[in-house]
Amino acid sequence: MQHPLNPRSIILETAFNKKRMEETKRKIVGILKSLHGIDATKYDAYFLERSIRKRIIETHCATEAVYFNLWENNNKEGEVFFDSLNICYTEFFRNPLTFAVLERIILPSIVLKRGNVKQKEIRIWSAACAAGQEAYSLAMLMEERINEGKDKLNYRIFVTDEMESQVNAAEEGRYAAADLNNLNMKRVNQWFTNNGDTFTVKNDLKKHIDFSVFDLFSDQLSCPSASIFGDFDLVICANILFYYKPEYQKKILKKMSDSLAHGGYLVTGETERDIILKQNYIEVFPQSAIFQRLER
């Protein structure tokens, strides 16, 4: 006969597991710092815990203690775990509403604004670029918009990530057919070369894009060095903030804010709207995750 579970024992077991996880987190954060020079304290506690549990499952470890023992005996696990903290997923035109507002309202207003001043260059920063889909989506919209207009405007998109491997992948611009699902055939045929199982971005779409490694937590630089002075009309930093603790979210946002031109726009992910609205920004279109900073 199976005895019913004792509620008190469940509570004690849950508390014990939580304590055990906290101890594992503390040890892992210490090793990352001492052996790899990586500060993992900036990550949100829940995200860090979820990442550890994911690796415990993937490495077939029965407990946190067994997983930590793997760390001590396998130097590669630290690198694998750190790589797992760097979320590298995105899509072309990932948020349909955001990109619809960008295409029909925001970019036309930026083009009009730049057409009426001496500075004719439109400047965009795509931070934490992943595999580059976000930047190429913006480049497609810019090409289509500028080719429609009479004014001869130039634009530059500065694409950055803290991981060199991601920057290289973005610059290469090679994607599987399934990665292009959000693109219509006109854009696929115009901007990609079919190489059998993959599609590669044509150089015509890359000519206004600058790729570089950039750490959003750098104390030395406030914006990509290639951009020289920032002054961006548009900064897009989507689905990054919620992985970090509030104090580190503010550091990233300060960089974004300081690098925006007067009246510039900040674009984030849908789930980050509440974070931005608490930081002296207004949303320019409901639910779009496109913001402007309130002038003090």
C-alpha cells in the first residue's frame, strides 16, 4: 500500500533542494570567475538556475552534486555552460507588429527627418545581434524605403555582439531554408543566393552594415567604436534585458540612452516592455515595444 505524501516532508524536501541549488549556483559562479574570468553574478537568478538545471539534464547528472563534480573534472563544461548563457536565438522580422510599425511609421519618419537636415546619414545600432537576422531585416526595410524616395540618403547599421562567433556568423549571413519562413518570396529572391540547402545574404544587402564585437557592459566604450560617436536614430536591443538583474538592465539601458540621437527610438522585445516603461521612456505605439525617451 502506497502511503500518502506528508505535506511537511514535501516542504522540507523543497527547501532542501532550493538550498542545494543555491550552493551549486554559488560554486559555479565562483569557478566561472576564478578559472574563466567570467562574472555570472549579473544574470537573473531564475535564469541562472534554469540554465544549471538544463545542463544537469543534458549531461545526465542525477543531482546538483554530481553535476558540480563534472565541473571539477571536465574543463570543457565551464565553456559549454557559459555558451548556454548567451541566448542566440532570433528570426527575420521576429515580432510582426514591431516590424510593421517600423516599416510604416518609424523608418519613414526618420527618413523624412534626415532628409530635412544637413546630416543625411541614418544611423542604426543592432546590439546583441545573434545570427544577424534582425540587422538584415532592418537593412531590407531601409533599402526598400530609400529606393522609394527622392532624397539620396545614406544609412549605416552597426551590428554587435559580445561573442565573436556570433558576429562572424551574422557577417557570413548563411541560413537554412526554414530560417526564411517569415520572408516573402520577393525578399528571398532579391536578397539571398540559394546554395542548395542554405541561403546566403547577397553583398548588396551587406554594404551598409558594419560588424564588430562589443561588450554591453564595457566601462571603456559607450557605443561601437566603428560608429565613433553614437548618435543613433534607432537602437534595437531585443530579448536581452530580462536575462539580467535590474542593476545590469539599467547599465545596458544607460548605454542605449546615451547613444541615441535626439528623438531617437529604442526597440526591445515584447516581454521587456514593463522594464523600459519604468525607465523614463514612452511607447510610441501600443504593444509595439518601440520607445522614445522622455526629455527631462
